[in-house]
Amino acid sequence: MDEDTSIFSCQINIATQIECQPTCQGFNGKPCKNNVLQGFKSNLTSESHPLVEIAMMGAKGKGIRAKKFIPENTFIAEYIGQKLRPNDGKIKYGRYIMKIGDDFYDAESMSSYAQLINNGCDPNCKVEWWEVDGKMRAKVIAMRNIAEGKELTIEYKWNRREIPCYCEFSHCKGYI
């Protein structure tokens, strides 16, 4: 593949949220960086992860905070969970349920530290679906710069008024 084709291919893949194959040549003499999930080890612990650590977050219990400054658009983790459909009767709003699109994901049995990212009404991270080798996978990405020591949050989007939110944001909805 020549460099012009490689540049075009990478740009199209990024725009359509498809990770490049490991054989991608990249462009401008730099290796392709659009393949983070393919090399990601989901069994990282907060001790071995270079950017985040598990910490107690008051009323929320355990959460994830930045070990050091995390720039905007940085890949944090893969959110791994069992897919649950809204109509199948299995959804029990608990500690590790998150809504992505129209589906719910239960990460309780998947043992990824991403399950500990708490809800926030003004989240600093987002979840995006990316195609990797023909399968859809969920990336947790920093939406903005995150300072060292700050908690990482995502919006769970449950819209369940009976489940209180503890994010402490000045415009908190009051529920998850």
C-alpha cells in the first residue's frame, strides 16, 4: 500500500470508527495508532495501568481517578459487559450497568476496571463503539483534559429517578 492510500485508509477508518488492521503502515513515516483495542490488555489492574487507579470516592464507593494528567481524546479502557436487551427482563439496575445506545451492558462479571468508572452529570469521559476485526467494542475515551487526581466519570444514561446520583456537579440531575 502506498503512503497516499494508507493516509486515506486511516482517515476513512477513523471517521467511521473502524480500527485499522495491525498491518496498517500509518503515514508520514509514523506507525498507525488507530488500533488501540487490538493491543489492549483488558486484564490490566489499576496498579499496572499507566494512567488511572482505583480509589474510594465517598458515597459512590470505589471509582477511577487519574494518576497523572490525561489529555483529551486519550483512550482509557475498554468497557466490557454482557449485553442485555431492554425487553428481556434481565436488567436489574445495579452497580455495573451502563446504557450504550439502546442496549444495556452488565460489567459485573467481566472484571475490567472500567466497570468502576462512576456516573457523572458532567462526565469527563465518553463511550464510543468501534469496529475491531468485524466485532463492535466499546472504548472509554477522555472527552476533555483530566487533571491528576480527578475522578473519571461517564454518563450512565439510565434515567431512573429512584437511583440517586452522587456526582456533586453543581447542575446534577439528582438521579442516574
